[in-house]
Amino acid sequence: MKWIIEINDTPENKDYPITGYQECSNGVKRGPYLFTVADILKGLVPMTQHAPIHSEQTADYFKDEKRIPTLPFGTVGYSSDAFGKERVTMVIDKEFWSIRYRNNEKSYLIGFPKLVIQYILVPVGNTKHRRVVKTRLFAVKDDHKRITDETILYSFPFPNVKKTSGGEVCWGMNSDLTIQSLTELDQILHLFLNAPFNEDYGCRLANGVMHFGKYLETAQDVPFDDENLLPIPYGAKDFTFGLLYGQEYVNEQCL
């Protein structure tokens, strides 16, 4: 048996504009039957595509559940691809950090802006280890709002980080960064801060100071002024958090 569907451009019944007939294998036709557009569409969609019915009794049942790894504190983004490459993005609160400058053994306690740091990792052979192959570092204004795709990213204001939309960290001698668990990523920022700062890539501050050594003369024990943050050069648009990731989500319904 098969169905024969007729759609008239001037249907007699506008509420049921589609006419259908059943044609049996012996050529006998049954009908006509009247259908709405919704009736036809519903019949064309397989039952497996219909939305599941959720209830309290099925709350603990997950079909084809897939989890993500345990993530470090402060994570605001995670993604991975079919080859095991991972992208983890964290937020670091506005804070004072003790740093060193060049070969000077003196420590400087200076204010840092709120930071967004992203790590890109690849698997190491057949082990559970991962290698950090790129680190990106940006600043955001401390406006006490949660991070969204529309959050504007600013240049990291101090040296050792590129001031483009790439925001790559210059690791110098610390370039071989291997971890076993993603939860270890919260320690990597400390490696960056413990390495001496120099003048690589310079400062990028709204007050015009370009030499980090000069900035340190008045920065000790002073909170970072967010008014000194400068937007990342990105044409006519703002460079936002959403641009750090692809556009496809694991589950679009959970946005």
C-alpha cells in the first residue's frame, strides 16, 4: 500500500488543504482523506526525532550520556575535537601578584586586572598526559558581571604577551608544559608570573606608558586601574569572548 498526496493551490477547505488517498497493491484506492500541513509533517518525522517526555521518574536516566573531564576551578569554557585536542578557558579574579623584573632579584607587588586565560592542549602519544601547545591571555573589566559570549576582551596590559587578537603568551624557557589532569592548569599561571618580566611586546596602557620598568616605579601596592585597559585591535568590531571558540555546541538546547 502507498499514500498519494494531492495539494491544490486553491483548496476547498483551507483548514485541511491536503487530500490523501490510500492505493492498495491491487490498484484499489481508498479515500479521500483530508489533512492539515502539520499532519503531513508529523507523519514524515521519525518517532525517534520527537522530543522525549521527561518526568521525575526518568530524571536519572540519560540516553548516550557523555561527560567532559574534571575541570580546574574558574573554568568558563571547554571544547575538544575528534583528534583529542582540547581548549580550556579560565577566569582569574583581579588580584595583586608578586613579580620580578629582568635580572633584578627585587620583588614587585603590583595589581593585575581580571584575566581570561585560554590553554590549547594536545594528547601525548597513548598516555593520559597532555601538552599545552598555546596559551592565550587577555584582560576583562572587573564589572562584577558573569562572562558571556558578548564580554569584551582587552589586551593584557603588561609584557610577555602579544597584543593582537591571538594574545599568545611568550613562555621563553618554560615552553615544555605537560600535565596529566586538566585540574593542574590552575598552576600554570603561576609559572608565567614567577618567570621574570622583561620588555617583550611592551606595555599597552591607556595612560601611554610603554616601558614596563617605568610603570613599576609607581605601580607597587596599587590596584590596577581598569581605565588603563585598551581594546584589542579587531577592525570595527569588539573582540569578544565568543570569538575564542567555534560555533557548534555539544547540546544547543543547553545554551
